[in-house]
Amino acid sequence: MLRLDGLVKEFGAKRAVDSVSMIVPPGQFVGVIGQSGAGKSTLLRAINRLSDPTQGSIWCNDTDVMALKGRGLRQWRARCAMIFQQFNLAGRLDVLTNVLMGRAFHAPVWRSVAKLWTAEEKAMGLSALESLDIARLAGQRADTLSGGQQQRVAIARALIQEPEIILADEPVASLDPRNTRVVMDALLHINKHFGITVMCNLHSLDLARKYCDRLVGLAGGQLVFDGVPAALTDHVARDLYGLEASDVVDADQRPVLVLGGAQGLAVANP
Amino acid sequence: MMNRGQIDVAALRGRHPHHFVGLQREQRMLALVAAALIALLLLGMAYLDFFDAKTLRGITKLGEVAILMLPPDPGSWAHFQLYFWALIETISIALLGTLTAAVLALPLGLLAARNVTASRFLRFLTRRSLDTIRSIDILVWALIWISVVGLGPFAGVLAFATSDIGSFGKLFAEAIEAADRKPVEGIVSTGGGKLLGVRFGILPEVFPVLASQLLYYFESNTRWASVLGVVGAGGIGLQLGEAIRVLELQQASFIILMILIAVALIDVISNRLRFALIGRRVQTA
Amino acid sequence: MSSPIVQLPEAQLRPLLAGYNATVRSRRWHTLLIFVAVVVAMGLSSIAAEVSLPTFVDKIGNFTGYIGRLFHLDSGRGVWTDPVEWYWGLGRWLRLLGETLVMAYVGTALGVIGAFFLSFLAATNVTPNRWLSVVVRRFCEFCRTVPGLVFALMFVIAFGLGPMAGVLAVAIHTLGTLVKLFSEVVENIDPKPVEGVSSTGAAWHVAMRFGALPQVLSGFVSYTLLRFEINVRESAVLGFVGAGGIGMDLFEAIRKFYYSDVSAILVMIVITVALIDSATSLIRHRLLGLMDGHR
């Protein structure tokens, strides 16, 4: 069980995350929604401690995450895998090496540095890749793959961490609709079959409603909505995305995602 | 057609004062700076005795020298062989010196890079040391190494190895700082340490950049290596300096020609290598 | 919670692993080949360059000793204990350092003036004549490839010992480098303003002045300042072949083992170079900001 208590992250004078408290029971698929700049990414990065929160506490079962450092911190990162919008793979390395980075915490450093993976590790990596249908690409350089394939490599990397939590930061924002489905289905499968908690930042409310057990809405860094997808009425969504939503549509012709409902409320897709 | 007289400059100026003032001030500034620079140039030239009958005589003499250099001619077969092996020695000095410097500079580049070394003090110290090494010319290093290991090409190799550490360290640090931080973040987020982040997130990305810089330096170092001999640090510069000093100008121009050909060859080869290293990748990166 | 990795059956895993290993192996062979080639090249070079590790190990002590002696006066005390004694030749060295800076400035300025005009002739997109462009390029390649010190040696014959030879060497080398860089800047301009001015019936030099010049000026200034930094360094050693500046005294001091003089002059050069570097980078940022601001 993951518990956030009064989490604050400041960048200079700006509060990107403003006293967020929540409890995430194991096995939940949580969607984090809100405008861009609402603090969604910052929240996820703070949980993995890629960037340290300014105040507040994070507890996972009996672990005080904020107190961790050194090896303990790296162990925590191994327990909560991250998936990024831009995949964050090492482009010039082959796919399997990228995936095996997921064992970085478990394997001794000298062995990793020399790329001396054991047969079990390789088997693990290939199995993870095969479960996402891309094991045949194992020897290719990561930057020769399409965006959807790269994101699947990143998921395989997360899988072989054998994590308790997967934090997915806009995993489908750079992907086309078909790959969006492949990636979201994969996350859902991992969540439902293996009981791994998933916290996923999403832009599209349609996706959020379709995949998540629970939605958390952020606005200006504050938690303004927390409930099941059904509770997210168009009225609430309009509050969440602010009045600009309709303005943005009028102001320019950027592609927009139409929000469900006859009102035609729309959200700009930056 | 409009007559010039019809344009009421005063009225225009009244309506758009910023157009006139801004332009005038900027132009006046530029003119002032240009005048100052030219005045400084003339003063400098006067200080260095440019406006002197000696200059004219020198130019005539230079013409004579140029004519005496033609056609390039090694003099004898034995001379040609001597020059040829000296040229090989020159290229060897450049190659060894450049590679040694690059190997030594890599850890220093990492130490000086913001995204690898957290300690501000350590970075500052490394950068200042690299700057100091860089601001001392290769010829000075050559003379110092001659005092240590004696006359000869080995001193030249050591001179390049020390002198280029400064340039390479700085260039490498910049390349490393320019590397995408996303792959490193990906590795750190899985629980990998800093070492793995550098090894897998940064080094593979910057390696082609470093290699191509190394090839550039190899080419320009070959040029430099051909003058190290003038101060006694091996290579063809010894013969070149000697030929000029005893006014064997046809031999001198032959040596210069050999150097030009060698540099052109190395340029072609290093361009090929550079292409093989990063050519195919450049479009997608 | 169970592990999310469902291990593949051996039969399925083996071909995948074999395929991956084969790819990696061929890549490793490739890397090994390059590595061996480099090592062989280094081995051959070290024979040609008379590299001798025993000498190096034997003499490395001399190097540290040498560096140590640089910072000791004849009396054996550290140079910092008696700055007056250390810098006994301050007046003369300052004058020579000034001469070095003047050499660098005049050499850079002459080279820049030449390069400014030649670069428009050399740039393939605006050159008035293709053959002229080729000739200019070849000439500049020559000026660039022959080391400045070689020019200095030649000029010393023609003009005698003294800064004149050095200035011309700096100028000609600057010309060679800057024409290449400048003409690349010119080749990257947006052709529309040039066409706009030309279409009014303006002559070539007018089209260049109003169509091309505003676009290239900041690039030119930037490269000029960078070149000036390099030229300061170079001018400091031209004295080694008698072409003026502080290099003459430095050369003599090193040759005659006047250790504390060597360190005194080197410290002066290092500080001067550092000051010039920071000054030019300041000017570069100011100027570029100014030019962008008024565009």
C-alpha cells in the first residue's frame, strides 16, 4: 500500500505539487488526470524520487521512502518502475541491453558495466520482450524501433524489475491511436494478471475512463478530484480543466480531443 | 511620381521619433566602434613599423624568396628518402599524441561535466586546470619535454599528449553535457547507480562525437607536428627549419608540398572514418 | 503478487537467444577489429616516433622536478617568497606582452579585412564567378594548411627578425581559416533578401551590402573574436623563430634553463589569455544580444 502525506514539490517560488495526500491500495489502476502543468509528472517523479519532494512523506507499507538513500533508495526505485513519455531508452544500445537495465539493482555493478549478463537474466529479458511480442527485435538498436515498439521495450524493462508499482508518465502521449491501445492494454494486463499497482498520467479522459479503476484529478498542483471514473461527470471535468477548455478550442486550431458528452466540451492536446 | 521635396521629414520625425532616434543612435554607436577599431589598427601598425621603407624592401625580398622556392625540388633521392621517413615520423607523433591525450582526457571530461560530477568545486578545479593546460602553447610543452626526455620525436609525442588534454577535456565535457539526459534518467529510475547511468546512458551516446573530434584533431595535429621539429621535437620540421635557415628554398617548398599532400590524404581518410562512425546515424539523431 | 515474468519454454527461448547472441557477436567482432587496428597503428607509430617507456619511466621524475624547479628562484626559495626577484624583468616582459597583443590584434584585423571581401567571392551561392570562387578557395586552403610558424620562418627571411614577420604570419593564417568559416556563413543565408535587393536593379556589391551583410554580420563577429583568442596564443610563441613578441624571451629562458623566468612569463601568458578569453566571450554575448535586439 502506497501512502502520500502532504506531498509538496516546489520549483523556486512555484508549487508544482501542493500538499497531495492519498492512499493507493495494492493492485489498483490509478489514472492521474489534469491539464498539462497541473503537476502530474512532478507527482510521479517525486514518488520514484527522481526529483525529491520539498515536504511531506511517502510510505510504502513499512518503508519510509523519504528517509531512503544510497542502496536503500535504489532498491525503492527498483520496486517502483517508471515508464516515460519519451521512453528514455539508450538509443545506441540494443533492445535487450536496454531491457536488462531493469536488473541494474539486482546484478553486481561490475557485471553490468561489462555487460556480462547471466543466462537467466537474458532469458528473463527475452521472455519479457516476448510477452510484448517484440523478442525478435532483441538484437536491434533501440533507436531503429518505432515509438510504439520503443515504449514496449520500456515496459519490458519495467517488468523485469519485478516491481510492486509501475509509474507511467504519459506513456501514450507520443504514440498513434493503434500503439496507444497496445501500450494501454499491456499496462492493464500487467495490472490485472499480476496485481501490480499502476499509476498512470493521462491526457485523454476517454482513455482514463476506459482503463482506470480510480481517477485522481490535479489542478494547480492540488488534488481536486478523487473517485471512480463514473463519478467524473462532464461538470467535474469542466472544473478540472478550467474554463479555458472552451477558449482554447476557439483561440486556435490545434488538434483537440473531444470529451465525452453532447456538450462538446473539448480539451486541447498540446 | 513623388517628388523628394514633398516628403516632410520634420513631420515624419515628429510622428515616428523612435525610427529616427533609434537608427541614429545605433548607427552612431557602430560607426564609433568601427572608427576606434580602425584607429587601433593603424596605431598598432605604426607601432610595429609597418609604415617604413623597410616594409617595402621586405615585400620585394618576399617576392624574390617566393621565386627562389620554385619549382619544389628535394635535391637528391637521398634527401627525398630522408624527408619521407621524417614525414612518417611526423604523422606517428601526431597519431600517438592525439590518441594518448584523448584517452587521458576522457576521465577529466567526465569530471568537468555538470551532469556527471555533482561537486561544483571538483568541476571548477578540473575546468581551471584544463584551461591552464590549454593556454600554454604546444611549442612550450615541446620545449619542456625536450628538457625532460631529450631531443627527438618522443618529446613531440609527450607534448601533444599534454597539450591536447586541455582541448579534449573541454570538448569532451561539453559533448557530455550536451548529451540527452533521458536515457540516464531511465536507468536511474530502475535503481541503477550513477556509474551505470554514465556507462550506458551517456558514453554510448557521446562516443561518436568524441571519435569525430579525435579525427579532426589528428588532422590538425599532423600540421602542427610538422613544425615541432623546428624546436627539436622530432619530425619533418627539423628538415624544414634547416632548409629555410640555409636558404635551400626549393627543398623547403618540396617539404611544404609533402606536408600539404599528407594532410590532404589524412583529411580524406578521416572523413571516410567519420562517415563510417556517425554518417548513417546523423539523419535520425 | 507474482512475478510478472512468465519464463518462456526452453524450445521457444533457444532460437531467440541464439539470434540475439549472433547479432551481438558480429557487432563485438567489429568492435574488436577496430580496437586491434588502433593498437597496431599505435604500435607502429611508437616505433617510428622512438617512444621508449623505459626512458619515460626513467625521466618522469625529471618532469615533476622540472615543474618544481620552475617555481623556485636561483637561491632555492619558492618564487612566492620574493615576487620582486621573481618578476625582476616585469617592465620588459610587459612591453613584450603588449607587443604580442598588438601583433595578435593587427594580424587578426588584417586577416579579417581580407577574409571579409574574399568570403563573398568564395561562397558558392553569391559568388559573381564560379572560377574565381574555386581559385579563392584553393588559395585559402593553402594559407590554412601551412602552419603559421612556417610562414613566420619565411617572413623572417624577407623582413628580418622582429614582429613584422609574426604579424604577417598571423594575418595570412587568419585569412585562410576565416575565409572558410565566413563563406560557410554566407552560404547558409536566406537568399530572399539578396534577390529582393537585386530585383530592384542594384549592383552585386549593393545586393551584398543590404541583402547578405545584415544576415552574416553576427556570425562573422563571433568567428573573428574566437580567432582573436587563438591568435593571442599563437603570437605568444612566434618569437620562438624570431618573429617578435614575448616568445623570444620565453624561448631563451627555456633554452638556458632560467627556471623562474619561465614560470614568470608563463604565468603572465596564462593570465592574459584567460582575461582575453573572458573579455571576448563577454563582448560576443553583448554584441550578439545587441544585434538580435535591433533586428
